[in-house]
Amino acid sequence: MNFDNLDNKFHPSDDSNPVLGDRIISRINASPQRRITFAQFMELALYDPQDGYYAKKAVDIGAQGDFFTSPHLGTDFGELLATQFAQMWEILGQPVPFTLVEMGAGQGILAADIIKYLYKNYQSCFQALEYVIVELSPGLKQQQQLLKGLAADKVSWRSLEEIADNSIIGCIFSNELLDAMPIHLFLLENGQLGEIYVSTSNEAAFIEIVSAPSSPRLAQYFDLVGVDIAQIASNGSYRSEINLAALDWLSTVAQKLQRGYLLTIDYGYSATRYYNPMRSQGTLQCYYRHQHHNNPYINIGRQDITAHVDFTALERWGDACGLQKLGFTQQGLFLMALGLGERIAAISSNTGDLNHLLQRRDALHQLIDPQGLGGFGVLLQCKGLTSQEISTQPTGLSC
């Protein structure tokens, strides 16, 4: 394969963590052919135990940080999810314990909202509840302080390895988790598939090198999602990404689930929309102080790096892992089906501080904005359910 090296040099910005930058360069220099995959680079930049973005003591999430998520707009998102979880408990026959496993709980805001709402409105479900948090980021385990004293006997922190296979009866769920998993970058050119690697130049700048894929799984991925790579690159070179880590994660969580649901909420597309000839530069984005750009080689250790989720891959790989797709919808429709519309309507009949009411209405509208959070994908899969349980449609999928 005779790909030319990409004519790009990236000098880390002044706001990069120099210790982490040097550590990545050392990793490159110690690697065969002095290069690493972009997935390895991204894992170091985000998850290095000492200096990665998510290892910081206080990751910049929220209105004043690098980005915000649905729970930062108020308690409604968590409360509506709690309503859906309570129905799942009913569908499953009110098991005890009923285990909710939150993957990547961030600052713990969503967990607190869910637990409080179940306690207040679904007491029987709350009594059966076991809430497990799986959090890789040391910097985000500040959630333990937020949740301390809040039904302390209900909440525990475990790694995925500490959860026994075939042990969970309930729901494993995540909100904006898979988009931050390390991705492989690829380039299609002249009908050939190459992988983009990260190396360094003599000027201590990062450079991108294109060579043969590091794993046959990259080519196999397109067979999985049913995409003809010759067609998407018919108009010239085509650059995008593949999230193999998401498939590995899906294999693992499917093993943990004995009976119940897997709920995945994230921004992304179906494979045909994701790998579209019009999207020739992929979806990789970096977030730094509420600004976004597409250069992952600056602000190292101090910016988030993400890519959209391929929901077709999750559906088809889920089938292979014993997970059955129950439905796929948009977050806006999902939340409206669970009662967000009634909450918006109730604002107009409330009296009180006008600014507060306007802020609350704006927050609710952001949750359903199809150009923003409302356009996020919501994928619900299940395992071990009877045909009667499968026929009972979760309310969130009813729109």
C-alpha cells in the first residue's frame, strides 16, 4: 500500500499539558515504526491516569465549562428517565433487586435526580433499587461527594470487571458516553483503506501518517454496518472514524446483563448517514471552553475529543451479542412521550418569578431541540425478556 504521508504538522498549543505531551511523544518513540494509532493517542489524551482530560480533579462540564449535558439543564431529564425505569421495573415483574447501572456518571447529577424522583414518586421501585455507577475517570469520582448521604445504602461504585457476568436484572444505561471512546481514524483513497497513525517530526510536532490498517476489524466493520466503501469515496479521498471500543464495550455489558434493558443516549447517526459521501471529513470534534474545533493535537489533556456514534453498528453488533433491538428514536420524542410536553404546558399556568419561568421553559425546549440535544439518538435493546414482556412497549418509544 503506497499512501503518501499527510502533509500536516500540529504543534501543541500553549495550553497543552507539557507533561502529557512529552509522555505521548515518548510512547510514540517507543512504538514500532515510531507511530501509534489515533485510538491510542486519544486514550492517552483523555484517559491517562495522571494527566488525561478525564483524570483532572474537576473536569470542565457545565454552563461555564467545556461542554454541558442534558442533566445540567435541570432535574427534568433525570426525572423522566426515572419514570421510564419505574415502568421497566413493572414490565420485568418488579424484581428485587432492580439494578440500574449508570455507565460514566459524570458529576453524579443524573444519578441524584433519578434516585430522588424514584424515592418521591415510585417508592416501591425505590425500595427494590440497587444503583451501580461505573466510572473510569478519577476526576469525576467527585460524584461520591454529591451522592454521599443520598440513599447511601442504594448506591455503589464498581468497575465493569467487578460486575459478575449474567448478574444484572434491570437496566444498564449511558448518556453521552460512547462519543468519548477512543476511535480509529481512516482514509479512503483510490479504492484503498488506510489507517491514520500519529507520529512526531523533528520539530516535536505531531504528524499524521497513513498506512495499512492496524487490525482487520477496520475493514470488517463496513461489512457489519452494510456500507460499500467504494461508493462513499467515489468522489476522491474520504476521511472518517471507526469506534471499535464501542463494540468491545457492548460485548462486555451484554455479558453482564441477565434480564432487562440496555439504554444508550448519545449524538450520532445510522451508518448510511454517518458514512455519507457528503461527510468526507468525518465527525471528530474537540471541545474547549464551549468552543469546538477539529484539531485534537492542541490543548492536549485540557480539551474533550469526541466523535458521533454509529447506531447501526450498535444495533447489529448487539444482535451478535444476544441483545434485541426494541426501538430507536430521538431524545426529543423520547422525552415528550414520557411527559415533557405536559411539563412545558404547565409553565404557562404557573405564577412566580418571570425570569425563572422563562429560564425553565428555555431549558425544557433545549432538551427537545432537534438541532441540539433533542436530536440525540436513543437506542433501547433488551436481553432475556419473555415474548409478553417484549410486547409491552416502553413509554419512551411510543411517539
